[in-house]
Amino acid sequence: MRLADATWTDVRDADVDVAVVPVGSTEQHGPHAPLGTDTLNAVSVAEAAAATYERAAGADDGPSDDRGAIAVTPPIPVGVAEEHRAFDGTMWVTPDTFRAYVREAAASLPAHGIDRVVLANGHGGNVEALAEVARRFSRDPDHDGYAVAFTWFEAVGEHAGDMGHAGPLETALLRATHPELVREDRLAEAREGAADRWGEWVAGVNLAHDSEEFTANGVVGDPAEGDADRGRVLLELAGDALAELLAAVVERER
Amino acid sequence: MRLADATWTDVRDADVDVAVVPVGSTEQHGPHAPLGTDTLNAVSVAEAAAATYERAAGADDGPSDDRGAIAVTPPIPVGVAEEHRAFDGTMWVTPDTFRAYVREAAASLPAHGIDRVVLANGHGGNVEALAEVARRFSRDPDHDGYAVAFTWFEAVGEHAGDMGHAGPLETALLRATHPELVREDRLAEAREGAADRWGEWVAGVNLAHDSEEFTANGVVGDPAEGDADRGRVLLELAGDALAELLAAVVERER
Amino acid sequence: MRLADATWTDVRDADVDVAVVPVGSTEQHGPHAPLGTDTLNAVSVAEAAAATYERAAGADDGPSDDRGAIAVTPPIPVGVAEEHRAFDGTMWVTPDTFRAYVREAAASLPAHGIDRVVLANGHGGNVEALAEVARRFSRDPDHDGYAVAFTWFEAVGEHAGDMGHAGPLETALLRATHPELVREDRLAEAREGAADRWGEWVAGVNLAHDSEEFTANGVVGDPAEGDADRGRVLLELAGDALAELLAAVVERER
Amino acid sequence: MRLADATWTDVRDADVDVAVVPVGSTEQHGPHAPLGTDTLNAVSVAEAAAATYERAAGADDGPSDDRGAIAVTPPIPVGVAEEHRAFDGTMWVTPDTFRAYVREAAASLPAHGIDRVVLANGHGGNVEALAEVARRFSRDPDHDGYAVAFTWFEAVGEHAGDMGHAGPLETALLRATHPELVREDRLAEAREGAADRWGEWVAGVNLAHDSEEFTANGVVGDPAEGDADRGRVLLELAGDALAELLAAVVERER
Amino acid sequence: MRLADATWTDVRDADVDVAVVPVGSTEQHGPHAPLGTDTLNAVSVAEAAAATYERAAGADDGPSDDRGAIAVTPPIPVGVAEEHRAFDGTMWVTPDTFRAYVREAAASLPAHGIDRVVLANGHGGNVEALAEVARRFSRDPDHDGYAVAFTWFEAVGEHAGDMGHAGPLETALLRATHPELVREDRLAEAREGAADRWGEWVAGVNLAHDSEEFTANGVVGDPAEGDADRGRVLLELAGDALAELLAAVVERER
Amino acid sequence: MRLADATWTDVRDADVDVAVVPVGSTEQHGPHAPLGTDTLNAVSVAEAAAATYERAAGADDGPSDDRGAIAVTPPIPVGVAEEHRAFDGTMWVTPDTFRAYVREAAASLPAHGIDRVVLANGHGGNVEALAEVARRFSRDPDHDGYAVAFTWFEAVGEHAGDMGHAGPLETALLRATHPELVREDRLAEAREGAADRWGEWVAGVNLAHDSEEFTANGVVGDPAEGDADRGRVLLELAGDALAELLAAVVERER
């Protein structure tokens, strides 16, 4: 269930097991991918997982018969992205404000009895902040909610090692889901200006706080390595992982 | 220009006159209209205005020849909506967090030289908070930005008096732009449970802080009074008003 | 009962129905009216209303026999007035601090069993912030209090349309209550430098965030249109409206 | 100059040397003295000092010939008084909010070129918070202001040792300045229920955080020891001390 | 019991009566005493008091037979010391952050059933902030804790009058406990550059907010007046006073 | 240079290249290791690195000849450790307060010209928060400082995979540096109650927010696998890594 498309009476009448809050970012993704990449990808994975989870409910066998619905909320569009501030169009908020916005928005859900929440994230810069949100939400004495944070590109098996930024994984997923938004004619330019690796490392520490310190055009990794077929594989992997997480969250004693 | 669909290089190469930040809400809109109504409507009006503004740039005559682009950012999806907390699926954040989130997200724009911002709002509960954001943003010594807040249903001439909540205006606009999201078969139910007026007034003061105090199903006003034709009129009125505002913001000495 | 003049034992022994917190501002009111205008006017209306409310308790008939007292607290002297910062002597705090100060001060009252509070405001710049304070106060899980905000010049019937700033209404009320503080010899100067209207409007939006953008001497409206007789009418109208509100607040189920 | 009674043009045309911000409290002062005692006393001392300072400017001799005016702002009416929360009618805000309110209100003054501020305090519970405000204000990189905090009953020579609460000093000053507000007929009761000393001390530490822990009726010290004559002496002592401080603040290099 | 040296099982198995949180500062102490002086001294006094308190438990007589342990936590190393910012190596945090850090750290203790806390302070600049922390902690509805703040050099009888800064008292205590950290060869220099008194006083008010305004080398008072013998006396006086306070805190009804 | 042992004149006269702020925690480390483990280990590594760095300055060859000193500040003793709240003696502060305390304390250093700071961390729960502190510090427009965060057990090569909690690595380091604080007689108990792995993982997400959910006695990993010899290896590895980082921080253009 897309929450934004439902009416309040639909939500009242549904049996919602978990809410999924897609969390994105509006930030540079090289010359070939749109600023909204992270939000689009977070939504794609969230919706795929919800469909997988709900489909399992119709299966004839097993414990899934009594599965309810997954409510996918509207995505959070602006995140912790100051590291890309050198690139035009990038938007960001402070981590403090981001945490408050996500946490409070999520806390509306237990107020309606939806007390399990998964934050489905599409942006590396949000990872730390969302982990903190999930912990604080889960310990909040003001409601009974429990939350965990999931980041799609950490849940794609061996592909995860290729992550980068606007690189093979993100580009692939976008090509599979929103091909019209990928500028195919700029891929050569994108790969040429790309960095091999995120950051500038000494003794296990990244010395660079901003992406412009190590990438000329904002890209890390080779986006040409991510075609639509790979994107479909990634969507399935990430969607299945998130669906598995949703089931585990429902079954877990809190 | 939809900012989320553009690449950072597109933004760098464009001549952006003003950014428009649609501001919505995820909140009950009766049994017939979706929780995302305010966000959808804010985006519709923002995009209509951007198109009108940019179209004028192509006209042969007058000062508009040198008009640049309008960057429409992703919408802010959760607002100040605690007044609807009694109705399922409604999401909200505190006014403090809302103000911080909108203001900081908007402040990313002058960092890239886009220093005029219009907050294009679709939710009554956001009005006060956005007025404050616009003032603080415009006085912020940390950047040169200037902002004002616009609420579409205040800029539709005589129609404004029919506003309500999930009533004729919001329903009409949605029917014109997203008819598949309006539950036509629940309109009778919607009008029957509706209140005539927002609030409970004594001596010019509304005594009711929450909508459930005066409306049984969340509706105020008669949604049946808002058909798609009226919606098209509203879209044109609001879009033209916002386009006029954009032009005034560009021309104004700050 | 003026709270500041009472002893704590007086308060303990009284039967206080509602507390009224006058909220003012210290800000420019043109060359003819004092910086303290808004505070003085808020107190005048609050005290008039308390007297009216308490007088009704002595009437022979009806439900008012069991009326208690109204506790009028000391006025809040500095408000949200940064819009007048260009004019000497104007004082202001941020909206955040203003809201916190008013809300916390008011929250002392339910701690003593006075759980109905009306914020009686005299300054336009405080309106939005006080509405938010009243809502948050009323939803606060830490006490049982209920609050609403009232602004005197919105409750004077047809006169309300003449509001302005340091214009006919504020000047009139002051002439009726504190004539020694109105500089009669500067009225001509005041009206000459006055603006006709508050703000600079396009498409229903005020583009001006500071008053100096549209008024040379800080005045909006013609103060000469406000003599002491009109002031007495305004005081009665506003006082009666507030007294009516106090009664409604007492009678209302919360 | 009472700032609230002046017009903005009066302030513009005056030569203000220092602003004095009286800081009071609305809190229990026993059965005999009003809740507003601290505010009234702070204002009395501030106005006495301003008069003394300005009078010196008219003297024929010495460096005082070029003295300007003292602007006495409206008093801050609610302070740090949670320690009296057990007694009806007491109002308080948190120290955080109090500090912000006083500091921001004071920071309006350097915005108009009045960059020396003395916080003239009448309440013991405010002392620590005001010291912090003065330091932070003076170090604020956003303006050139300098501030110090003064508490009248610490500047009355040997009398200071009799302070208490609602005891001899406060009662005396009030009898000298606002005799109508002192309930003479409750003085016997006041002294009978009074504590000898503020707090409950072990090893130099006060174990009691709230006044109700050591005083039955809120009084500390014998109010009967404070007649109007003593009050006049106190007013002169405190007013002279504050005037001396004002002169020192003006002459000091910052 | 030094909490940092204990295991969690040790704490679980102990019968802790009170926790003592030493609070220090890292700030200039003249050319002869280390930046860590206040922290070292706070720890010395805390440990002396804990030993004294626990020793009394072994005595044959009286109510002390059932005494439990004192848990001395790690010291808070950075405090409110901006007043020394002109001197190299001085570290500080804002009072807001200091209060939050001490209060929250202390609030961990009642979560484990240790609900009496004494803040044992070694720095004058922390005094006001710790008093506020103790009050707020004790009134916190989220736990049952009670706290008071103690400053060692206020509890050394007649010696207290010699306090200064890096002067006789602090130097003496350090010589008794950490003689290797006192630069004996710089004592002459220290006394020569020292001020006689802390601050610059007019009418009972200190006009100086920073120590560099009145001391050239950071010293106030004559450090040569503080030998190790005096240090041992001070340690005993302060340690006994704090032990007495601990006993009183345990016995007090809260 | 241990900052706390130095005088302000020592710091003034030294040529400090970088400040290292050890950041620890006071939290359960099983039945065998002390609550202060993380702080002790952070200090050990910081001091080893400072010694290594400074020793290199004395070498005959290369660019290190002009190396200055490393100032090791006092350790931050309480961190983000709410996840261990179920175990006695654990202390923690909120992430917000922790970040503010570390960041502000560190910001004192550029005020004295020490504008490179390394946060040398000993606790896993602090990692995310310190990364954020380092970024914000480095972007702070109020000073020229640059900071990075280092966590010792992430910089010990292949050993890093054995981390756990109170397991082989932490126990080994402690045995090498503070053997008296390791309870050898409880090691068998420690290993028996230990978990194999930190957390409870599904789809790459840890479902457990608190350590008690997966470890009975607080231990993760086998502490017996960490003898003093291994501890010495770890100290050298981590110390060398940090020294390398210090050199890189000094040489890097910011």
C-alpha cells in the first residue's frame, strides 16, 4: 500500500504489519544520473519489497497466510548530503534536522497502531544518521514503536563491493526502473571523470570530508558497468532482502 | 526544470531564476481523497506555474525575453498536521522540525547561486510555519537568499472562500490532475460526514485544536462541489498567480 | 485579579476560572505613540474583560452565579518584532524563544490548578507564534492545561478592517486609556509619513518582510482617525469579546 | 528614559549611554507581599539609578557634563523560580528559556547602537542565569555589546546580610515604594511561619532545592524588620550603587 | 570504589550508597601548575571523601554500620572555562553543553539504582552550572535521582578566603598530591605576575568577564603561600566535609 | 605532550602539530574487564602514537626533522553507550550531547592555533558520532580547524576481524598495559557467557539495539584469545597507524 495514495479509511481498514519509509537524497549523481537518484532507488526497492512481502501472503502454505499489508510512506527527499555541496543542485540538511524530521515523521505511525517501521535508505550519507534514528525511536518511552534502518546497496550480496557513487549499482538500478532519466550520451564523460574509490585513505581513515576532494565530476566507479539487466538483478536482490527483513521484524519479539 | 530529474551539470548550465519548493503534507483527506492530496496539489501548481513562467520567456515581446528557468525541487512530504492525528495514516512533525527541515533544505540553493526561493504550499497547517521560514531565510546573514511563501488555495480569487478541508477546492484540483486517486464512490459518504466550517468559533477565536473535534470523517465543505472542470480553473488561477509571483520575486530589489 | 498584586495565599484562596496572559511587544509605533503600545493595549483589554467577566458573576440570574475569578498575569513585554528592527528602540526575540517563554510561563499555571489559559495579544507579529503556543500547550502530556490565543484588534467587529500599525485603532485605544503617552503634536507628521497598507503584495503574497520597506516613519493607516471616543468603543468591543471567550473556555469540555 | 513610554523617534534623538533591563519574577512572597515583588523592586531600583545618573549630568562640574541618558526597558516579568513552585501563583520558565529571552531581548539594543546593557535584577534565583547571560552577551561575535548583571540586594552594604525571602529587605523596599501592596494585617502571620535561613545546609552545601522544604509560608527572615524608612535607605543605597555601576560601564574600555 | 576500575558485576554486587562525579576543567593555572589542576584536585578530594566515608562503615559503633560503598566515577575533564580562553591550552565547552553532559552522564546512575549523586567540583567557573544541574536532576520526572553540587575550596573553613586562581589553595593541594606536576622553579615568576584578586569590581559587580583582563600570567593569589603541608590540611578538610555531605545525602528523606 | 600535565606556558612555547583527543566510554566490559576499558585503551594508543610521532622527529633523515609535538588532551570519559544500559555501572549521554561536548572541547584548540585535531576513539558506539563531529568541525566557518576520527581497533590489520566486545582485542590491550585491572580469575566465566557475534542479523541489518539482547554477560568474542603479547602487538599496530595518520594530517593541504 502506497500510503500517500490511500485514504485514511483505507489505512484504518487495512491490517498493516510494517511501515516502510523510503529515505532518499537530492544530490549530484554525476553528469549522467539525476539529482533524485537516491530517492527513486529507495522507493523502487521499498515497493518491490512490499509487493514481495504481500505476495507471500497469498501463498497457500506456511505461516505467511496471516500476513498483513506493508505501508510505504512518501519518501524523505532531502538528506545528509553536505559532502556533495560543491556540485550544483545538491540539497542537504544538517544531520540534527534530518534525524528529527525522519524520527518525528516515523513516530506518527505508532500513533495509529503501526508500531513497526523500516527506514529504507538509498544514500550512503544517511546511513549513520538513520541507525541513530532507529535506536532512538525504538527506545522512545512515548510510544511502542520499533524501527530498524536498511540501505539497499548493502543488501545486494557480492555486488555491494562495487558501490561507488553514481557508479555501476546506482546507474544499473535506475536504468532498470527509470531509463529515461539516465543520460546515455554522457556515460563516457561520466566514467572518464570518475574516481576509482570513495575518499582519500590513510591508516584506515578517510581524510576527505567532501566528494569534490577526490572526484572531478562527482562519480565514483564506472557507471557503464551497470546496465539494465544488472539493475533488475539488484532490484530483486535488494527487494528480497528487504522483504525478508520485514518478515523478521514482524516475527520478532520486541 | 524538475530539479530531481536534472543532473548537476544541467543545473550548472541552466540559468535558474527562482527555485520553487513544493510543500505538502501526508494527512487525512476524508474517505474519498488520498493522504497525499496536499503534496500532489502543491506539485501540480508549482509545475503549472513554472511552465507558465518559462513559456513567457519565449514570447516575442517585453521584458520576459531574458527569463531563465524555474527549478522545482522535490516536494516536502510531511508537514505540520498534528491537528489531524486522530485520523489513520496522518503523518506530522513538530513545527520546529518542519521549519528547520524546510529552511535548511532551501538554504542549499543559495549555496549554488539560486538565491530566490518560493515555498509553494498545499496545506493550511503549514502556512504559519512557512511564513516564519521565509522571513528567517531572507534575514539569514549566512547567505544572500530571499524567500516568500505562497499557498495555492489562497490565490484562486473568489474560490478561496470555499476552501474547507478535502472539500470542493482540493477535490476539484485532484480530479483535474489525478482523477484515479479520487474515490468517486465515497463522495456521498464524504459530504454526509462533512462539517460546514473549519473549527469551532467564539469571539473570533477557534476553540478547537484538532479536526476531530468538529468533523466526523475529516471533511470540511462539500467535495461534490468540486468537479474536474473547476479543478482546471483552479489550476490555472493558482498557477498564474504563482507565475506572477515568480516574476515579481525576480524583478524585486532585495 | 491582577496576579502580580495578589499574594500566593490570595491565589490559593481564590477560585480562578481562567488565567489571562497579556502579550505585548516593545516596538516602534510611529513618532506619536510609545514603544510600549502593544503591551499597554493588551493589558487594557485583558483587564476590561476580566472586570466584565467577574461583574457577570454578581448578576442575579443564570449560570454565571458560580463564576470564579480571572487571574491577569503580568504582560509579556518583548515579542516577535524583528520586522520593526530598522526603527530605534524596537526590541525582539526569535520566535523560538518567544514561544518557549510564553508557553513555559503559562505552564506554571496548571501546576497550581489553573488549567485554562487565554493569551491576550496586542501585536500582529505575535499572532502566528501564539497560535502555535496554544496548540502545543493544549496537547502537552505533562499537564492538563488548555489554551487559546486572542488578539484584541481582530475582535472589534467592522473596525478590524482599519487596523494598520500605530494607526487608527491602536492610537484610539491608547488615547482612551493612556492619553498622556500619545504625542498629539506629532500626529500630522505621523499621518504624512504613513503607508496606506501593511506590506507590498503580489498574487496574495506580501513580498516585504520588514516594515521599513513600505513605511517611512513606521506608521500604517491614519492615526488621526482614532480619537479617544473610538478608543472607548474599541475597548468595550474587545473587552466584551474576550469576556465572551473566557466564558466559552470555562464551559467547554476539553 | 522609560523605553516603553518613549517613541522610536525619541530614542533615535536621545544620546543613550546605557540600557538598564529590570529583571523580576512572579513568585510567592509570603502571605503579606505580592507575587510581583521582585519585578516592582527591580524597576524601582533601576529608575532610581537612572534618575541619579542623569541628574549628575546636570551638575556643573566634572566629567559628567557629557552624560547621556539611561534607557530603562520594560521589566522581564517571569524568571527562574521553580524553587517556589509549591506556592500558588508562582510562575517560572526553565533557565535555558530565561537566558535566551533576556539575552535576545537585550541583543536588540546594540542593533540600535545602544551597546552597553546592565541587567538590574530583583530575584535571587535569577542571579546565576544572568551572570551567564552577561558573559555570553559580551562575547557574542554578532554584535559589539557589553553587559553586566547587578542584583539590588547585594549592593546595599551591611543590610545585605538580612536578605532572606519576602523578609526585611524586600518588604521594606516595597513599603517605601508601593505600600498599598503590602498586607500589613498579615505581617504577624508572615513572621510566625517564616524560616530563619534560606535552605538546609551541610558542609557548605544547601540540600534543599525547593523553598517549601524549609519554609512553611514562603517567608525567610522577619518582614517586620523592614519598615518604609529602611526601604527608603535601601532604595538610595541600591540606586546609588547601580548609578555608580552605570558610570563605570560607560567609562570602561571594552 | 573507582567506578572505571570496577567491572559491571562488581557494581551489581556492591551496595552503593552514593555516586560521586568529580568535575574538573582543563585550563590555565599559571606558569607553575598544570592545565589539569582542577580535575586532579576534584579527584583527590572525591577519593579522600570516599575513603573516609567507607572507613566509617567499619567502625564498631553507631549508625554507620550499614554503610555501603561510594562509587567515584571518572572525572569530567572539560568545563565552563571560556574566561581563560586567552591562555594557551585552555579547553572549554559552552555552559549548555556542559550542563547536558554532566546531567546526562549522572542520569545513567539512577538507571542502575544509584539514585544519589554528588557532583564534586574543582573549578570556580563550573559552580553556577553545576548548581543548576543538581536542581534539574533532582526534579527530573524521568528518574528518582537526587543530586547536590559540592566545590572543594568552598569547604575548607577559613582557608576558603585565600582561594584565588592557581594560588595558595590549588597549588598547595597539588603539591601534597602530585608534587611532580608543580614547577617549583617558576613559583617566583608565578607570584610576580599574579593579581591580588579575581576580577575588577564596582558596586559589587565584577566588570571583567575574562581573566586576562586582570591577571597577566593567569595567577590570582600567591602560590608560594601553599606548601604541601597546607595541601594535606586542605585535603583533609575538604575530604571530611564531602564525607559529611555524603552521609547527609544518604540519610536525607527526599 | 600530555596536555593536562603541561602548563599554559608550556603549550605556548611548544610547536604543536596536532592535538589528539582520546575518546572513551564508561561501560560494561564483561565480568573480567573494567568499566573504563575503552578510555584506558584510547589513551594508551594515543600516547603510543604521540611517542612514535615525536620520536621520528629526532631521526636524522627525511622530512620529519621539523616535526613538532603532539598534544594529547584528557580523555572524554563518557560516550554513546546506551546499548549497554542493562549492565550495571554503564554510563552514557545522548549522541547529541556527546557530539556537542567533543566538538566544542576540540574547538578550543584552534582558538590557540592548534588547528589539526585527531579524535582517537576506543568505543564502537562512538564511531558514527565522531565521524559526524569531525566533518562538522572541519566545515565550521568559525575556525580554521580540521579533524578526523580514528578508532584503534579498526587499524590493527587482520586482528580487526576478531573485535567483539570485551573480547580478545580489548582484553589483550588491557593486559599489556593495565594487567592489574583484568580479572584473570573470571575469564572462564567471561568466555562461557559470551556471544559469538555482535548483534542479531537479518538481511544485513542488526535487529538488536541493546547488547543484552544477544549477550548474557556483556561479552562478545573470547577474551582468552587475547594475552598480553597480543596486546603489545595491537598497541604497536594501532599506535603506528595513528602516528601515520598524524603525519598525513600535518602534511595534507586543507
